[in-house]
Amino acid sequence: MAVTPGLLNVDQVAARLQVSRWTVYNLIRSRELASLTIGRCRRITETALHDYITRQTEGEAA
């Protein structure tokens, strides 16, 4: 049985990144942060958030 990564809402992602909801929506719109829609709700997997943070960290180190 595969483990499903946790799903976060926009407010939770904003809190973890310490940015505004607007910034999270801009990251989603620009496809820098992967998300999915369930009904009318936007959700981000913990894996997608981790991948985004990793890319940003590697970009800063380069």
C-alpha cells in the first residue's frame, strides 16, 4: 500500500514559508509550486512543498 503524502491548504503553506496567501497563490500560478484542486479547494502536497524548498535552497547555494 502506497503512502499518500499529507495535503496542506494555502494557509498552512503560507505559514510554513512565512509568506502571505497571495505569495503562495503566485507561486502556484507561476508553476513554481505544484498543487491540485479538490472541488473548489487548492491543496499542496508536503512533497511538493519540500521539493520547492529544496530547489530554492539549491538555487541560493549555486
